[in-house]
Amino acid sequence: MLRDRIGKELLIFDGAMGTQLQQAGLAAGAIPEELNIDRPDLLQSIHRRYLDAGADFITTNTFGCNRLKMSEAKYEAKDMLKAAVTNAKEARRQAGREEDAYIVLDIGPIGQLLEPMGTLTFDEAYDIILEQVETVKDEVDAVLFETMSDLYEVKAGVLAVKEHTELPVFVTMTFEQNKRTLSGNDPVTFVNVAEGLGVDVLGVNCSLGPEELKPIIDEILDTAVIPVMLQPNAGLPCLEHGETHYHVTPEEYVEAMKDYMARGAAIAGGCCGTTPEFIRQLSLAAPKYVSERNVVKKTRVSSQTKTVTFGDRVIVCGERLNPTGKKKMKKALLEERYDELIVEAVKQDEAGADVLDVNVGLPGIDEPETMKQVIRLLQEVITLPLQIDSSSPEAIEKACRYYNGKPLINSVNGKDKVMDAVFPIVKKYGGVVIGLTLDEGIPLKAEERFEIAKKIIKKAETYGIGKEDIIIDCLTLTASAQQKEVKETLRAIEMVKELGVHTVLGVSNVSFGLPNRPLLNRTFLVLAMQSGLDLPIINPLDRELMAAIDAFHVLFYKDVDSQRYIEKQSQVEIKAVVPSAEFSLKDIIIHGLRDEVENSVREELKKAEPLDLINNVIIPALNIVGRDYETGKIFLPQLIQSAETTKKAFEVVKESFSSTGGEEKGPVIMATVEGDIHDIGKNIVKVVLESYGYGVIDLGKDVKIEQVVEAYHKYQPKAIGLSALMTTTVVSMEKTIARLREDGCTCPIWVGGAVLTEDIAKDIGADYYTEDAMASVTLLEKIIS
Amino acid sequence: MIKETMLKYLGYGNQEISEEMDHMIDSCIQEVKEVSQPGVVCRKFALAENPLRIEETGDEIIGEQMKELLENCEECLLIGCTLGIALERKLKYYSRIDMTRATVMDAAASAYLEAFCNEYEEKLGYPNRTYRACPGYGDFPLEFNRKIAKILDIHKRLAITMTSDYLLIPQKSMLGLIGIGTKKRKKQCGDCVMKEDCCFRKRGQRCYETESEKNC
């Protein structure tokens, strides 16, 4: 069995395929996979040479063999896949290595970037990879994802294989000299996420030579618990006369690789520029068995580009993305206006949170779907790892599936039913789970909570979840109700720490119902940290509370030389250059002084009625801005700045309206049409429209025709605005308009974008064309009365 | 130079800029430089005639402007360049929380990409070369992006991906073709589809760097 050998015997992979094919005359831009059918002899001989050189694995010539990349090939992707495997099998037979050599299905990146940065959805990526796997899964011994630069794509691929086969999965990613992949993943995040997903082997390939890869390989060997494989290039690629060359000799290559093998690398092979001779020498130099590595398992959670490691210091979890007790956020969630949440997330990030708790549980909401949406949007903007907070296993599962990274999961408790529902999800997707020390109720005594913690840890073990992936919550009791038991929590933390797990607490419960809550929160937090609290869930915007953690780090020698403390606490408060008193609200809007506007509006509201303030100050100021823009007195950034300032002013004014007053104008729908990803123009128009009081339903970019039609029926807008930047995507704008009309849409459609003109707008059936944001305002003021 | 170019992209026409705005513009340029991870690939190919094409791959180069540009060129360079995904992420970030900064950063990023490509080109050592022609401009069809992408293997080398409509992600990426052997550096609005409605022209500017700008 292959799995019995991996990690014990040192195994050898083959070297480059592309380099060999180029040497055999493959032209630039030609499709290598076509050769699987056109030149089976060539492919077989390459495989054969690697096998004869001592390779234990040969990888199929299927790097780009997915339906997207092969759309221009002369054969079907499936046929080229099958042919590739047949060639590998034939070569193995010829070499007489059927018993001890393995055929690995090679899968490279799909070639399209996943959402949210790209346009490919996670499910589409999954399907594309699954198609490759399904085609040959019974004919290969393992699957290798290689040269990967996006961990999210790796996740889709690993799930596709593991949900449909029992095959071992190998993953190698490609790192640049800045120690990140081209998508920004770092080695520790890669290890954390890949191990969480349960891959069999992980490692690096391509981009650099064995020497240049050293810092990256070192980090991986230091953190990975599972076997590590290495397939560097034969040095850095050099371009000479339009051709790529590699200058490291087999001897130099093997010399560098020997060191890694001595330090515990389990599989060695080669990537670009390596040849059968490299593999022959590597195989001769390789020890028979894998050297032992002593890696300490640590508790780590990751986003796509950032990993937080527990143990070295207190980790702050921001608690504010939770609708409980927050009217505004409840409303935002119910109306699917997620901008509110993003702003809240950014604030917590800037305030120094390490992880953000995300809770969207509300009656009448589709929690799994909302969780998926919100996580996607948050991960588009925030790089902090997230804590998925839900009591619904369905919502947890969906969130874990679509989360990019290794999440915290909040939570399970001592009830078997809950653990049986959530632990399989934790195991499958890889997560760190919080265990609450309660079952039928919260036990009063520390000893009882300690027993529940033990039960959770033991049960997790039966699911294959180690202690490093569990954080125990000893539960904060409210001092106003259960004063006597507050210190039981602290005792419980001390006891639980003896079990070798980290601990978490929602701190602010302690002060509920008492005056000056921050004081109690802060005092309790300090006591809890001394007892061993690792993960306080708090409001990071409470500066005093955050400062207490900084102080604790100094006093407990976790902030060596007090560096962080000095850096943060010696910061002088930066005051606004001009005090707001000097500017009237009108000037604030005209000059776009966003930081000043809130106070100014509140001051004005003491003197004037909200509606008067809008009509007599805000609108006239905005009109001046609009006129100044049109006459060229101010330019685009100044217009936007004023628009954003006005928008903020409106928000503050609205708070003081009764439920009937202050209706928004519109709504209007805006979208950047299908196929187009350039949405900055649409976003600018949106901000300016909002500043004029329009409710804008923003469908985003690359919006499918059906989505626009659906939104039209759902929101019954007063107008629809479409944008497209390229001549090629104007076509899809035309189609969108046509479909809207077919569906009986009679509301005005206005269009804009770099290549559009009045004439083109008419040609494609739009009602209006606007040149820029101000023109859109003028138009809407005219047509929506 | 980056500042001048970006101001042009933002439609600047000698308006009064407050100290804060000026500071913001500078900090955007600074941030773009810090966050960018510029990457470039470039390869030389021979050109063949009738039809005009890249000899090694047989890919036809369509467009009258291109024919004119590459007249007397026996070789060409294909070039691909990106400022990387981290910048893309940053631009997205600001577009969610601060549209003013998002707009200014976007312009700064475009200007920086342009400057980065220009600088790279200078270093290649081909004094006799044409300007960089990018698919999608003039009558050089956008579809040619796919050919360049494939030939240069930009996905693997630069992590640039292309949508089915030939658009590049990260957005601050560029694919282009440079003729070698003649010195046609002067761009003209000529057959540009936007000639009649161009907002740069209306302001008396050009979207590209003009000779007078170069000399100042």
C-alpha cells in the first residue's frame, strides 16, 4: 500500500515534463496534452526514463487538462486524460515496475481566478477538478495538485478528490522569493489549511531552485506534521534568446536536496529544468528511510493569507459582528445590506483584533446562505481569520465549506448530540473548535466544568480531532446574578489549562446589569488572563480593554522588551488639523471633510429640524459641489469626497427621523454587466447617487443577465443603471437590456462606461446615456419625480 | 511622472488641491508602490508577412494600425506585466470603505503600471522599437490577449488570469506587443473608437504620453 510507505520510506518523484517536451520540439503556446494522443511513444519514453532513473512516482502529462484550459485543444480533455494515464501505465509496464512504482494524476491550476478576486465560483472550480478526477480515478494511485498558487483552489480540489475517491492526495504550492504564492498565501497558512483538509503529503514545487527555496522549505519542515515533498526547479529560470534555461547541475541540485532529506523531507523530485539524470543522482543519494522530525503541534487558525498561532500571546477575538442587541445590524442583515458588517469588521481590524467572530443568527433569516454570503464578502476585504459562530450545524457546515482558510468554529458543548453533529464538520474541513463547558446547564463548580472539558476532548479524539484543534470555554457568569460563581470560571480556566488546551471566554457577560461595565470587564479580563485565558472575545474598540492586554503582555514577558507596548502606548493622539468649529456644515460638505461631518450634523440638529437641515444646508451644499464639478472647478476625487461626506451626513440625520419621514429616493438598481469586471466607474456613480439620497441596490460586477432580471422583479426599481468598460462587454449590456424588455421591464435604463456614447446607447436599446456620475444625478433628478 | 499621469487619469485640470488632498494623492502612490508585486515576462519572436503573423506560433496579427506600426519590423517582443494580486485586493478593500481613496489609488496604480512597463522596456536594450501596442486599443483586437497569454504562459508565470471576455485579473496587468527594428514611438488617436467622444481629447489631453509630456 502506498499509504504505508509514505512518510516511512524516502520516495522519489520524477522530474520535469515540460522541459522534456520542449526539448523534443514542443513550440511555445502549443498544447502539451495533445501529445498524449499524438505522440504516445514520446510520453512513454519520458516516463520510462524517469522510472529507470529510480523514480517511484511518475506524474501524468495532464497539468492543464481541464475543460477550460483545453477548450482550444483539438481533442477532448477527457480523451487526453485517459491517454495520459495509458501512457504512464504502459511505461510502468515496460519498466517492470508495476509492483513498486505509482502513477499520479497531475492537476495544475485551473487557469481562472476564483471569487472574490476572480470570476470562477468555488463550486465551478470543484466541478472542473472533479471531472478530471472522475475520468481516471480508477486507473491512478494518487492525485497531485501542483504548482498551485491559490489555497482556495487547493481546497476545492482536495474536497473533490476526497468526496469521491479514497486516493491519497498530494499538494505542492509554488512560492516566490517573498515567501508567498502569487495569490499571497504563506507557507504556514498553506500547511495549516492543507493539514486541516486531511491531505496526505504537502510541499513545494517550481519557481525557484533548491537553494533559493531554503527559507520556505525550512518553515514548512518546521511546521508540517504530515510528510513533506520537494520538487524545486533546477535553479532560477534565465531567459536567453527567448528561451528559458536553468543552470543548476544535477550534482549541485542533489547536494542541496541532501540537506532537506537529512532534515526529514519524505519525498524528493524535480520541477522545471530537471531531467532523468537529476532524478538518477537524487535517487542514489537519497537515504532509504525518512528522517524523523520533531514538530510541535500548535493551535492555528488562518484566513487565506494570515495565520494566528496560539500560545505566544493573548489572541483577541472581535465580538461585534453579531446582531444580538444591535438594531442597526439586525436591519442590515434582514435587508441583505452587508456594507454595514464590512465597516464594522474593518473597524475591529484597525483596532487590533486578531480574529473576528461572525454571527448572523436571526429569526426569519436563511442562516446557512447568509453565513456563506457574509463570509465571502468579509474575506474579500478583511485578511483576519474568522470565527464561525452559530448553533446551526447546517450553517457551520456551509460556512466551513466556503471559508478560505482554517476557521475557528463557535461552538460545541458537552452534549453528545451537538458534538456528533459538529465534530465531523470540524474534521472534514479542518477547523479549530470551541467547546463550551456546559451540557444540560452551566455547572456551578469548576470541577464539573473541568469534567465536561475532559469529555469534549475525549470525544473529539474519537473523531480524529486533536487537542490542538480544541479551545475550551469555561463560561463567564454574570456578577449581578451569580456573583459567588464568577471566580469559579477563573478556577476552571486554571484546571482546564492542565489538560493542554487553550481557553476562550466571552468577557463582557460578567458586567451585565451593573454600572460602569468597562471597569468590570477590564478587571475580569486581567484576572482571566492571569488564570490562563488565551482568547478573550471582546469589543476591540474598547481602547482601555485592549490596553490592558498590552500591559499584561509586558508584565508576563510576552512582549519582549515591551516593544509592542511602547509602540502603541507612546502614540500621541493625532488631532484634526482644523477644529470643526471653524467650518460650517456647508463648508464641510463642500470640502469633503468626512471626519468632521458627524459632529457637525449633530450640532446642527440641536438647532434645526432634520428636514430643514437637509433642504436648507445639505442639498444646497451638494448642489454647489455638483456645479463646481461640472464647471471644472473641482475634479473627480473632490467630488467623491464630498459625496461620501454627504452620505455620512444623511446617515446621521436619518437617525433622528421618525419612521415615516426621510424616505429614500428610488430605489435604483446598478450593475456592471456580465463579463465585465471593471466596476470602479459604477462604484463612483453609486456613491454620488447615494449622496443625493438615492437608495442604490448594487448588484456588483460580472452580473449575469438573470440576476438583473430577478432584481428588477424583486425591487421594482425606478431606474436601472448598467455599466460596461470594454467594447466586447457592451454586447452583454445589449443582451441584458433586451432580456429586461422581454420580461416587461418598462422602467428607464441608463448606461455608462468608457466606450459608450449617446449613439451606442441608442443602438443597444438603452433609454439614456450618461457621461459621468454627475450626469447620472442630473438625469435621475429629471426622470424620477 | 507617476503623479502627473495619475492626475491626468483623474481628469485633473489645474484645480486647486488642498493640502490634505495632495497628501492623500502622495500616500496613495506610496501605498501602491509598497503593495505592488510587479512581475513581468517578455519574449522575442520573429515576424512573418502575408498575413502578418508571429512566425514561431503562426498567430496572425490583425489590424491596419498594427500593420502600419510593424512595417519594417522583422522581430517583435511580447510582453506581459502585472502589479500583482495584493494590490488588487487593496483596491477592492478601499472600494468598500473609502471610495475617494479607491478612485485615487486606482489611478495611481494605472500610472505606476505604465511607468513600470516603460522602465522595463528601456532596460531591454532595443533602442529601435515601436511603442507598446496593447490588444483592445485602436483596431488591434482584444482577442489577441488570449494569444499573448498562452504564448507567454502568463497564468503560470505571473498568476494573471483571463476571463472568457479576454479581460485580465488582476486588473492592473498589461499584455502588449512591441515591434523591433523601427522607431515608431509616436502614438496617435487615429482609428481609436473613442476619437469623437474621448474625455481626454475634450480636455486637450491624450490618454497616452505625448512627446511634449516626455520632454518636460
